[in-house]
Amino acid sequence: MAGRNHLYVPGPTNVPNEILNAMHVAMEDHRSPVFPNLMKPLLQDLKLIFRTEAGQAFVFPATGTAGWEIALTNCLNPGDKVLIYRFGQFGHLWAELAKRLGFDVEIHQVEWGKGIPVDHLEARLKEDKSHEIKAFLATHNETATGVTSDIAGVRKAMDAASHPALLFVDGVSSIASIDFRMDEWDVDGAISGSQKGFMLPAGGAFVAFSQKAMKATETSSYSRGFFDLKDMANSNKDGYTPYTPSIPMLYGLRKALDLLLEEGLDNVYARHARLAEGTRKAVAAWGLKQCAHPGFESNTVTAVMVPADKDARHVISTAFSKYNISLGAGLSELAGKAFRIGHVGDMNDVSMLGAIAGVEMALLDNGFDIKAGSGVGAAVEYYRSTAK
Amino acid sequence: MAGRNHLYVPGPTNVPNEILNAMHVAMEDHRSPVFPNLMKPLLQDLKLIFRTEAGQAFVFPATGTAGWEIALTNCLNPGDKVLIYRFGQFGHLWAELAKRLGFDVEIHQVEWGKGIPVDHLEARLKEDKSHEIKAFLATHNETATGVTSDIAGVRKAMDAASHPALLFVDGVSSIASIDFRMDEWDVDGAISGSQKGFMLPAGGAFVAFSQKAMKATETSSYSRGFFDLKDMANSNKDGYTPYTPSIPMLYGLRKALDLLLEEGLDNVYARHARLAEGTRKAVAAWGLKQCAHPGFESNTVTAVMVPADKDARHVISTAFSKYNISLGAGLSELAGKAFRIGHVGDMNDVSMLGAIAGVEMALLDNGFDIKAGSGVGAAVEYYRSTAK
Amino acid sequence: MAGRNHLYVPGPTNVPNEILNAMHVAMEDHRSPVFPNLMKPLLQDLKLIFRTEAGQAFVFPATGTAGWEIALTNCLNPGDKVLIYRFGQFGHLWAELAKRLGFDVEIHQVEWGKGIPVDHLEARLKEDKSHEIKAFLATHNETATGVTSDIAGVRKAMDAASHPALLFVDGVSSIASIDFRMDEWDVDGAISGSQKGFMLPAGGAFVAFSQKAMKATETSSYSRGFFDLKDMANSNKDGYTPYTPSIPMLYGLRKALDLLLEEGLDNVYARHARLAEGTRKAVAAWGLKQCAHPGFESNTVTAVMVPADKDARHVISTAFSKYNISLGAGLSELAGKAFRIGHVGDMNDVSMLGAIAGVEMALLDNGFDIKAGSGVGAAVEYYRSTAK
Amino acid sequence: MAGRNHLYVPGPTNVPNEILNAMHVAMEDHRSPVFPNLMKPLLQDLKLIFRTEAGQAFVFPATGTAGWEIALTNCLNPGDKVLIYRFGQFGHLWAELAKRLGFDVEIHQVEWGKGIPVDHLEARLKEDKSHEIKAFLATHNETATGVTSDIAGVRKAMDAASHPALLFVDGVSSIASIDFRMDEWDVDGAISGSQKGFMLPAGGAFVAFSQKAMKATETSSYSRGFFDLKDMANSNKDGYTPYTPSIPMLYGLRKALDLLLEEGLDNVYARHARLAEGTRKAVAAWGLKQCAHPGFESNTVTAVMVPADKDARHVISTAFSKYNISLGAGLSELAGKAFRIGHVGDMNDVSMLGAIAGVEMALLDNGFDIKAGSGVGAAVEYYRSTAK
């Protein structure tokens, strides 16, 4: 198919050519005396993205899914109770992983489209007088529904309940694109991955842990191997790794950090907010609904609901096969009911207008009652009136 | 500026990542026994793009401008009369180059927006009973005005006049994107460059000559050095070059040929025709005029005229600085009066919709009386109704 | 430092430019309908490298170390007894990992420089009448000592003892460079990594399991998450993955497989054998000893012992800082006593001669009593007399 | 053939991966307002390599051969007399080009192996009382014979004769690797190319002209088109080019300049001198002779003579087909009599030792009476005793 693929899945995201070039490097001896010159500032600067000074950041050669496991198995003990709200496929998978790993997982169902109910959380934690709950697992941005939860509110609820549980946050699709403040919100384990806001290929689990979490690793009796945080911390101290690292991933991350820090994190967040709002204007102009309820809209991905008589899979399939545009599918409960437009990573206004126009074509082709140009027109108006 | 630059100038065009990768190669000995394994099929397959069997194709490490010079200085004698119609900046430059090179250049002015007047040409050639005109210089696609001339008609006119002049065609912005038939149209010198339909960086002058033109090189007394066709032909015969070639350009061309031939030239032409027509629908929906008169519209670039009270340079400048979208400027007589949208090379529907939406924003910002979404809507309708 | 770094550590190895280019790709939707067109043949062809038809091959976004864990935790039950011979740092680390993961690890010390004592193994397995030993962990190529063990002999010993233990083989630094035959040797778990013979960056754990091992996963009660083989197998069945894969790693592997299969595995093995033998000739000419005892010499890495009055670390440090050549350090018990020359991956005769000459300079600089040119001369004679 | 090709032709030279990456860029509008931010400092810094403050540097999308033509056709008038000494194939070609271009070329034959005879030059210029000689064409480094001429001596001779001829220097294989001082030596036209010391692919003619030469362009009546220096200078003034530039070449040059200036030109020269001297030690150890007579040895290429009963082409062919090492052939008069080892560009000690060892193998294979390791041993001793 001629011309490039237009990628708007919410991960993996488009990797800028500068980053791909940075990854196109000769291998090198990861035990050389100069290797720490790469590694040490990298881990230091990675902390800036997590917005932590007190915590420690790590790079594992794995994915965000592994990040979930790293947090659980290093800071908790087998059978520990953990609490999670389930309001999307990725929260669901995290809960399932925790169950499989032998934890006692208390799952509360929340309507898909909403995020963490902080009042309920506060009440539940207050109830837990004996502090049986050892960790609260919070999905900051649920990629499946396009829902962002209020982590500041989560912290407030935990504090209000004076509950000592560790706070683990899945920030795979938020960190480096949506406002995230590890220290300010007292997050104990922040989990991200390379393939979303970091604009890298998958293959990097980027995680950060508070001192409280690091302390917990010392008493954890969970059996760990590859994902042992203490081994990683020990090697990292001198700028090395416990096993062969992915050299391209490290150089790619170096470039990604440079790009993010050069733009400025607040500008990165603001850009994503604008890109998302323009997309939402288009969705509204089409007369379609988002999966996310008001107040929960994500700035990295918009899940668009289709009317009951339509199948979102057809929209995605038309977009892909006829127009070479890749959209995210509705997952699990949302299969066929929603399609998702990713607006995360290396994107700007014109990128999103291409996406929106492409979606319009696929909607029209599938008999949606919309006016050609309506969505794009709404986005055009929004972007141009808010651009600097 | 975050996000990628959206490039819609009519050259250099977007180079597909496959081609950039193909150019990312180790250097090699251009006198090795295996070098001809690259070179010989390359020159052979390049002929397929020119649609010539009888002619010979060449790659010079230079640009399309050099191609003009190669044709003139190898096939003509100093002071020879050449005929050209001037209806845009690139025809103008070719005529100027011919003058500087010491040829007797007969220039006929044609309104910018129109192409070669084949009836006038026929009359003029009939007049030239003594065959003083040694070559006719035809700009197939005038990139400055978005005008395509009728080369089949040119040949018909020449034949009707039974005129033996050589036919040199500037196909820099047509060959490999707009229908071009060297053998069928009896073109003697076809000149193209790497940076348009070939989807390569600039730095390659791709030219092809008929046997008649090759024969003319034997008697030409023009002083030549770097651009000597006989030297090139002699070295090429064995699969070598008279001086060090650009290894990346050769491997890049190899990949470009593979991509073009895989898509199929007729499909390439049809794709450009569709992309162009969608763009023209948008222009019409905005109520703006093209520079090209009906029947002359180019499928690789559209020059859009702005009303007298507007300056097209502001549109271009807004597009670039506010939206990171690069448009072509109006050149020379068209400076300030037109902007140009390139739709040539590695493009598809969604690429063009991004361009059109970006232009809409810049037009609105500059006070053009258009409706947001109108241009994109028209293109959306056209593209989706004609896509396979 | 001017000029390129000359990399002769036994991993990560030099990645050919073709592979780095293959990894320089746009991201794509890993849930698209065309993704299996990449994934399915990839896993199929990966089996060819393991030389298995009956088994199943997998790609995890992790490293060889993770491969050890994948084999243990998927096919065994917590507390199961496993048997291992420890004769180098990597065998040591595998044993340690198994202990940490809660297995009952029976470790037999073997002199570093020797490999698996197959007679002892047979005797030990015969002793284990009740079949308490559930798996035997065999380090095919011990990268730390440059020692290759006889896996065919291991299988013979196991068969002689009619012992049903699973046979797990660490082939990280052997598979794709040293003769390895999964089916013929009835290997149950073969573990490799991307960064040695596969000529890729680290970040890929390539593993293959026999049907017997796959069956064992069904009854394993070990808690697994990220490394769950059943999840991977389920997704792979349809050409997908349970979580976001590293797109560049997959395309890189595709290219690596193409290169390996084009050369032919037997030719790959023969090339490594020649490169290794030339290196050994040089070591002998210097009057130095290898760590590997006769019969155990590895074809991917040679560990060279230095006399008692010398420190191998100085050789490595001179080589690196003065000549930009990277050698492997002696690890653990061998620290300071040995340096290692990797001859694995994208190497040929001239590559090795550069390495050997570089080592000569570093040896002379450190007061070793050798003659300049002696090692290279020996290798020159060997290579030229055996080259085709 | 497995493993990489080892390239030791004296151009194109090995392009460092950083430069290839710098050339792997998206195209951009060469008429954009930010384009001069790239172009202006590039041309300014290029002057540093020519060691000129007073002169002006230019980048033409062509090759060094075109550089010869640019100097001749822009600064001279048709039929002007030029003087040249012919002592190698490239001087020969320059003289031939000048003849074809219609100049009156006075050629003096010099034994191949020697360089410009400055005493003879002084005498000849003194003879030319009427200053008929308008330019002296000096080949700084004759790539065919591995001979470097004394340009400071040339200037002294010209001054001693008080001769006003322009001094044009072919520095294609010297500039950026061998000491060259445009201002100090009053060079009027310095001609180089991208594919030698600049470590770029071919495709860039890098030239610099003195103010005297620039002044001469104003009165030159030679017919020029593509290579017109005034057009280029006019466009360059504002940071633009008269026709589409090769974007990758410009970014590649940017990186090359950064690398050269970071290393420091004097260090670059010293490195080449060391690399050359080591190569010469090896040649001497083999008992072979260089083409270059004492005092004329080049630091970028060594032409090695073979005994009368040997054919150098067989050495080159064995090296290439058996060992994947590319050597330069003897050209023209030297065909079969010499092979050439390039030591120019991105090279260091270990690179050269690989080359020398490779040549040893090819010599032995072809029955040369040399001792394996002798050449490498001599180079090892030299490099290690002179390395920092």
C-alpha cells in the first residue's frame, strides 16, 4: 500500500526519527569503564519524568506488564492483600496478574467509563482498620476506556484514612504525557513503559519507587529472579546492570529524555491536552459519545462509542485496509462497541487532523450519519484558536 | 517544535523510511568486480520508469538542473537554436541556462497557468523550413504553476511539421508520478531528478536519451567535462562510472525502483491523479482558484491563487511557524499571489487530508472567508468515494 | 577517540548494519490483521535455528537471564529438585537464580576450564532411583571460561540412566553459532538470547520447548505473570503476543534469521570454528594458556589465562583506552587472571586478525614476553590455509 | 559472505555510523526561513577545514571531478594556458579535463612516484615573462601513486618567480587528512570531495576560493550553468542554494565537521601520519617497495609495488574474494604493478592492523616470499610505541 501507515493506536506510538537514529548504534561493552557515563545520568534524568527526587528510577529490559509484576513481587509478600478498582481491560489484567502471582486481590467493579471512586476508596480504607490491605493498585490512565483517574485524590483519600498501604500507579499511558507527580502524590511505585509517551519501541519497563517501597523490598520474601529490584539497584549504583542491557533502548531513552525535557514537561502535558480536546470536539461534532464520563476524559486516548446498530470493528477495519490508518480496537467488554484514537507521543495538530479526517472517511463508509468535514472542521477551529 | 514536520512542498518530497534505510549503507569499492551487479540492473530498470526500451538511462551525481545542461551540451553544438515556451519559473530557468551556455534561445511567452500551445508550436516549426531549430525544450510539468503540458500533443505537432528537432523534456516533477512515455512520444532527452516522484533526496540527475540523441553526442563539439555523456555511457557499459558514484544514492534508487515497480507505474499515476483531484476539490470548496487553467492541472502540485487583498506568503508562513506544515511558495511572478501544495511522491489519502486541514487553519488565521472543514469535507467525500 | 570501537566481548556482539536498518522501522499496530504475517513465519523459522521440528519457539521481550527463569518457572513446581554443574560464572548465576526462585538446587563443583562431566552425571542420575531430580540444567557454552560441554553426551548419560528429568540447556552463547540440535539431543528447554550468535541487541529472550516441556507447563503450580508460557503460546497461536512486543526486535530477528539461513547453519558453525581455531593458534604462539581444557574449547569465546605475575585487567584496560578495542574481562574467580576474546557473531578472518593484533599490542605494553607479530602470524597462516 | 567488508580503498572511505545516521533525516523545505540556520554555519565551518579565513567555501551537489571543472570554468577564460605536472592518474585526468574544456594545457611529465618538482616549476614560471600561464594546477595528493607534493614549496616557487597565475590545488585526498593551509599557502582554488577525509559518501564537491579567484569569476567569459560560482555565492549569501541541495549531504557534512573539529585538525593530521607510517613499516618488513619516492610518501594512501614476476591484480582479487577486504588497484601505468592501501578517514590502529594482516594473507596466497606476521609485527611495534 503506497504512502506511509498512519498510526493512531494508543501504543506503540510513533517513534521520532531522531530516536530511531539514536537507537541505530554499534553495540558496546556494557562493562566498560565509560558505560556509567551513559547509565548514571540516564537514570537520574528519568526521575525528572516521574517527577521524583526522593525516589529511584529503573529501566528493565521488559514491558509495562512486567512493571506491574516488579512492583508487586519486590515490595509485597506472598499472599498480601491488594486493592484495585476494575474499570477497563488494563486494570483487569493487572488484577489478574496479581491473582496469579498469589496475592489476595480485592477487586471492586466500577462502570467502564469512570475512574477510581476516591470517596469509596477512602471509606474502604477507613474500614480496613487492621491495615490488611498492603497496597492499592491505581490505574492512572485506563488505555482501554480513555479514562484518567485522579491520583491526587487517591492520595488524599489514603491520607484521610491514614492508611499505610503502598500506592502503586500504572502510569504506562500517562507518564510523560499526562500530569504525573510522584513525590507530590506520594506514589510508592510508578510503572511506565517505553512505547507510549516516551516515544520508544516497546521493550523498556520504566519504573520508579519511593524510599518506602525500596525499604519494603528488603523484607519481601517473594521469590524473584530477573525482576529483582535489589540486584538492579546494586548494579545501577555504579552505573551498571545485572545482565546485558539493550544498548539501543538506553540510547533511545537518552534521546527521548532530551526531547521531553527540551520541550518541557508542562508543555508536553499541555500539548497532549490540546490534541485530546480537538479530538473530542470532532467526536462531539459527529454526534458520537465517548466512553469516558465527564471529568474522566483522557488526554492520551479517546475511546469513541458507536451506536448499538453499528460495529466499531468495521470502522477500524475500513480505516486500516482502505486508508492505511491504524486505530485502537475496543477491548473485552468494549469489543465492537468502541474504537480508540490515540493522541499520545510524537503528535501535533496536523497529525491529529489527518487522523480525524481518516476516521470520518471510515465512519461515512460504514453508514454513520455524519457530515463530511464536520469533525475536522470542529477540530480545525479548536486547534487554530488555541495554537500559539 | 513537537511532532514531525509535515512536508508538502513539491520537492524535495518525503523519502520513505525504507529508502532512507537503503541509503544507510557501508561504502564499498566502486571498482570491485561485484559492483556491476548493482549498477547494470539499476540502469536497466531505470529505463522502465522512463518507459523506454530503445533509449539509454543514466544517473549523474548532480540535480535536475544539471540534467537540463547535460541534454543541451551533449547533443547540440555551441550556438544552436533552441525553442522554448516560458510559462513558469522552471521553464524560465531552463531558458536562462541555455542562454548562458551559449545557445540561441527562442523564447515564446505563454500566460502562466497554461502549458505548451501545441498549435502554435506546430505553426512555428512549419515556418522553420531550414530546420534551424535544433531542439525543442518542453517543460512537461511546470512545478511553479502546477501546469502539465501535453507531450503527446507536442510530438504530434513536431511530426505534423516533419521537423527533425530533438525533443528534450523536463520531467523533473512528472516522471515517476505523471504518465510519461519516452518511446511512444519519441522523446530524445528526458530529464528527471531524484527528489520528486523518485522519493529520494536531491543529488541524482536521472536522464534518458534516445538513440538519435546519443548519435548527436558523437558530433557535438560542445566542451564538456563532468557531464560528458559518452564517458558515462562508456563506463556504464561495463557497469561502472567514470568517477566515484554516490553509493547511497544508487542503493536508494534501487529501493525506489523496487517500490515504484511493485506498485506498478499505472497505479502510481492513478494514485497521484486521485490525490491531486482531492486537493482540487478542497480548493474549489474554499472558493479559491488554481493557477492552472482547465485542462492543464498538474497531478503533482497544485498552485492556489489567493485574492488580490491577500498575501500568499502569510499563509505559508503561518502554516510553517504555527502548524509545522511546509507549503511551496509562489515563485517569481507568483510571489505572494500563490501558494503551492505538493501531492507528489510517498503520499496517500490521509497524508493529503492532513495537508488540506493544515492549509484550512492557515487560511482562517489569515482572514480568508472560508468555512472550517469545507475543504477537508470535499476531499473526504472525493477520496472515500474513489478509494478501492 | 577517532575510528570505530573494535568490539570483541562475547556479547553483545557486533550487529550488522542490515540488522540495525531492519530495526529502524515505524511502529505498527501489533493487533492489526497483518501482524501475524510477520509473527507466524518468524516463530516458525526460529525453530530452524534451534533445530527443532517437534518443539515450539518463543520470543520474550527480555534477556537470556529471563530465559533461565522462563524454563524453571513454567515447567517445574516450587521446590522441585534440579541438578547443575557449576564451572563458570554463568552456570553459577543460573544456579543462584534457581535457588532464589525456590528450587532445591543440587550443585556440583567442577574445575573451571572443564565442562559437564557426563560420566559423573550418568552415575548421579542412576543413583536418583526415585527420580527426585526434575530437571538437569546444562550450560552448553560457559561464556566465562570459554568452555563448551557435550550435550549429546549429556543426553546419552540421561538415557543410560533412563532418567526422566527435563533437560534444560543454556545455549545463550552457543545457539546460532555452535552446533546445537534440540530434537536430536532431546532438549526440553533451550534458552538463548538475542545478543550473541543472533547478532541482535540484547532485549530478546529466544527460547524453545519440547512437547514434554510444554506438557509440564500445564501442571506447574508455580506463580507466573509476565513469563507465562501458556499465555505466550495462546497468543502466538494466532500470530499475536500477550502484551506489546518490541517491533524493532521482531524485524531485526527476521533479518537475522534470513542472514543465518542464507549462510546456512552448518556454514555458520564452521565459520565460528575456524575463527576460534585461529584465535587459539595465536594464543599458543604467544605461549599463553587457555582457561578451557583440551576438548572443551569454545568456538565463540576464548578465555586466555595470564601468568601469575600479571593482571589481565591491565591488558583489557590498555586495549580499551589506548587502542579502542573491547575485550571480555575475567569474571568472578577469573577476575584478573584471564581476559576473553569473543569470536561470535558477525565476524570474519580479518575481524579476528584485527583483534589478535590489538591484543598483541596490549600484551607488549604490559610487559608480556611475546614477539610482535607472532600471534597474528600464526593466525594468518591458519586462516589462509583453511579459507575457501 | 559472512562478516563485514573491510574497506581500504582510498575512497570512498568508511563513513562513521554517526554520519550515516545524521544523513538519515526527513527531507525539508530548502526555502524555509530556518534553512539558513543549517546552511550558514556549515559553510563557515567548512572554511576551517580548508584553513581559510579570507576565502569562501562552497558545497556543490557533485564530486571532486566537478570541483576541477568549477575552478577552471569560473576563474579562467576559454583558451587560457594552464600548467600541470603529470605524475599519476588523477593529475592525468585533470589535465585531460582541462584540455576538453578548451584550455591550453601545458603538461610536464614527471616520473610516477615523485611529486611536483618545485625547482622546475620556479624555472618555468620565471621563463613565462608575459604571464601567459593563467593557472597552475597542483595535485596535492596523487591518489594513484600515494604521492604528496609540497604545496608550500609550490607557493614559494611561484612567489620567487613573482608569477600571478592562480594556484588551483586538487586536495580531494588530502584536505581533512593531510596538512593543508589555504591562506598560508595563498591557494586560489582548493578542491576537495566528500568521500575521503570528510568521511562522507561521494556526492559533495567541497571547494574554496580566494578573493583573487572570486574576483576572477567576475571577468570570466566561460559559459557556465550548473557550476556557476556566482549563482552559488549569491544564494549562499542568504543561506540558500540556487537549486535543490541534497539535504542528507548537508546534515552529513555538519556531523563530519563536528567530528573533525572535535578531534582537532592537527590531531587528524597526526593520526593519519601515524596510520600511514605503520603501513609503511609493514611494507618495508615485507621487503616490498612503495611507489612513492622518499620524501613524497602520502599519509592517506600507500601504493605498494610488486616484483616484476607478480601481478598486483591477483593480490587485490584474492584479498577481495577470499577475505572480503577491498584494496585499491594500480591505475593506468600502474595496473598490475601496484596495489594500494588506503589509510584515510575513519581509521585507527586496529583498523590498519586488520588491513595489513589481510594483505599478508593475500601476499602469501600469491606466492610472495614473506614471513607471516612480519608486516603486522612491524606495524604493531610502531603503533604501540607511538600511541598515546
